[in-house]
Amino acid sequence: MNKEQFIIELNKIDIALSEETIKKLDSYKDLLKEYNEKFNLTAITSDEDIYLKHFFDCLYLLKIDEIKEAQSILDIGTGAGFPGMVLALALPNASLTLVESNAKKCGFLKIVKEKLNINNVKIVNERAEDFSKKHRESFDVVTCRAVANLMVLTELEVPALKINGYFLPLKSHFEEELEMSKNKLKQLGSYLEDTITYHLPIENSNRSILKIKKTTKTDKIFPREYSKIIKDLKKLTK
């Protein structure tokens, strides 16, 4: 998918970006390629794949009204900025917080922020569970893209979500993970409200966004230490 195809496919799903946003995405792509070897950012390195598998995929979140209306958005495990940095460019009136435990990747994100003059994004080099403990019930929307099993992600992210806010993880396959996560969702005061499924153009691969709503305050025991979360997951996957 080249830039022209990218714009056409976004228009097909009623997502329109400003010329400035498209220009900054193009510059972001170039920075990703320039710094990829130094920072070990992504295995996706061609222009066509960056537009399709990074930019288009992340921007499908804009089909969800709650994210377009959100004032505060958290992306945990953002890596090279997906979906958080892409959303920061597309939603200039929202405040984005990108949390990443890898210091090198945070270094790259700070370069992108500075070079592209992105003023609505905050980059935090911290472990997910530590960040969520300190920022409980703080964000309108929390999101992530395929960084871990859904049961793990739920415990790491939902505590940072405001009551009546939404957790919107992007997944390619989720059915088995969702089944394992049902009890965890209840424990955290949340439930699956909807599932948005779509296909990436050209390659026609399946993608999903889970729309998980938080209805009650999360117990202060969550999130637990990461080792305890993983231990629970291993019990279920034996």
C-alpha cells in the first residue's frame, strides 16, 4: 500500500486526515526506517507495509466514537508508537500518554515527538504495572496492539481506566484469549461490550478491536506484580 492507496482506503471507511497529518505520518515513516537498525523498532520496514500494517491498522480505531471523543488516551507497550503516536497525530485535541519499558524505543519516540513537533503526547519509560498503580482511574480510553495475551493486558491496563471508560485492544486472533479472560474482566469491573472486526486491504488479513467497558472501580490489589500475572496465565495454558 503506497501513500495514495492509503488515503483512498481510509476514505472508503470514512476516515479523513488533514494534509498536515498525512505529511507528518510520512515523516514518521521515514524516521522509523532511519532509526530502525539502531533502536530495533520493527520487522516491518517497507513503505508499503508501514502504511498498511502500522498506519492503516492503528487508524481503524477512529471508527470507534469513544476514542474520537476521548480527552485522555493511554497506550501501554507502545513500542515504536503503535497505536499511540499515530493516534496523537490523528487526534491533535486529545492528550496521549505512551508507556514503554524499553528505554531505546522511548528514545526513538522522543526523537519523533521533537522532530515532528507533536505537542499532545507524553512518553513514559516505565513498566506497565508500575504506571497503572500510580495512575488509577485516570484515562478515558486505554489501548494497545498485540503486545501480550489479553488476560495479561486486561490486568495491566483496566486499573488505569476511568469508570465508564473503554479498553480497546487491537488483536488479530482473540477468541481463545477472550475465553481465558472472562473471569479477569469481571474481577476488574469490566465487560466486553462489542467486537469490531475488519480486514486489512490488499492482503485481506483479519483484525479485531475489542470494546471493553469499565463499569466499577478496580480493586486496589490490581495490577499485581507481573510475575504473578504470568503465573496465572501459565496455569490456564498448560
